[in-house]
Amino acid sequence: MTSIFSAYTALFSGTDGGDAAVFNAYVDAANGEGGQDVFTLNNGGGTITMGAGNDALFVNGGSVNSVDMGTGNDTVFMNDGATAGTMDLGEGVNLFSGGNGGYIGTLFGGADTDNVTLGNGAGTVDLGEGDNQLFAHGYVGSVTTGSGIDNVQLHDGGGTIDLGAGDDIFRASGYVGEAYGGAGDDTFEMSAGGDFCGGEGDDTFAFDGTRMAATTEIWGSTGSDTVNIEVDAIADFDDGRFATDMAAYATTGEATLSQFNLTIHDVETVNVVADGVVIETYDFGLFA
């Protein structure tokens, strides 16, 4: 049975058996306790605590101050531009679907697998341990994923990114202040500038050489690292200019590639790729 509240609710306390409640007006506090709970908020709320169990929360518009999903495999849907101050998904295999939602101040994952989609960015995202996925359509101030095989995609870029240990994938279509891969064989794809450091492991950096709006710096760090510079066609690549820029790289481990507004440090292989074909390669072996 679903409880429906059409007027302001100061406090709703559920039971251990699992509760379903629809709040058509603002709810100041709602506690799910144990069991499989389903809450729907149609006009925002204050503090929402779902408790243990495999719970579902629907926020259809408005703003929620804080949400604690508790332990269990939980699902959160943010619709109609709904926003949240703090969102804690808790332990468990969690799904956060905010593609139609608004800005999230702080979002925490747990030690298991979290799948998060943000429609309008966030201040801080900390997904914790586990094999996590983050897809953000707005700018994200900071991202931390912890150990695990993580997949992070930022459509509008971000501030500080720490992918932690694991063979991670990071893609950014907007400027990134700093992205660090940590231990593991990481893959970076960037097209709008920023600073990128692979950390330990054999890392691969795919740089879109057709977009040069902002300066990009790449640090390979330890391991055997590769930079692939993508151009539209062979005719777009200035081979002589590239050779001049790379002249001292074998001894210094640093070069600024002026055609691409790109500086590279301590990477072992540099490829220029046109239409999927490598047209220029510099291979230096491992730097000390």
C-alpha cells in the first residue's frame, strides 16, 4: 500500500517491512528504516534517510537538502531539473540516474559498483572503491573513484580528477584542471585542454589534434606510456615543425608541440594518427 501526502509533512517514519510513500508537497524528514522502500518526492525535501534494503528514490523537481540511501542495492532517479545538496548512495550496487536532473552539491558512492549519470554537473563526486561509472553532462569540480576499474566521462570538463588504482578510462570533452590516473594501465581521451598525469602503469593518451582551443600538458610518469595525436588528414600535419619541436626530446624527456598547443613529459611513444593510420612515430623506450 502506498501512502500519499498532499500537504507539508514534517516527519515520516517507515517500518522495517518496506514502505511506499508519495510526497506531493515538501517533506522535511523521511526515514525508510529497513526493508525495500520506495519514496517519491514531487516538491522537494529536507533530510531523506532510506535505511537498509534495496530502496528506490524518485525526486521529481524541487530540491533535496540531503539523502542517505543506506546499505543495499539502491536506485535514485532525479527528474525535471531536481537538485540535491548531499547525496550518499551508501554501500551496495547503486544506480543514480540524474540525466534529467539538476546540480548535485556532493555525491558519495560506496565500496561496491556505482553507476552515476549527472545531467547538470556537481561540486564533488567521490565514488569510493569498486568498478564505477560516471557520466556527467555538466562541469564537475572534483572526482575521486578509488581503486577499481573505473569509467569516467565528463562532457563539460572538470576540476581535479583522481582515478585511483586500476585500469581506468577517462574521457573529457571540456577543459580539465588536473586528471591523475594512479596505479594501473589507464586510458585518457581529451579534446579541450588541461593537465593529465598517467601515474604508475602503461598509460595511453589520445589527444584530439583538431581542437587547439586550450593548452594541454601530459605527464607519462612511470611505465611505458603512449601519446596518440589525432589529425583529420595527412595534409593537416606539419612534419617539419613537429620534428623541430621533438629534436631534444630524447635527452630532456620534454617537448612542446607548437602545432597542437601540447606539451608532453616522460612518455615513451608518440604517434600521429590520421584516419586511423599512424603517419609518424617517435619511440624512445623507457625513460629513467
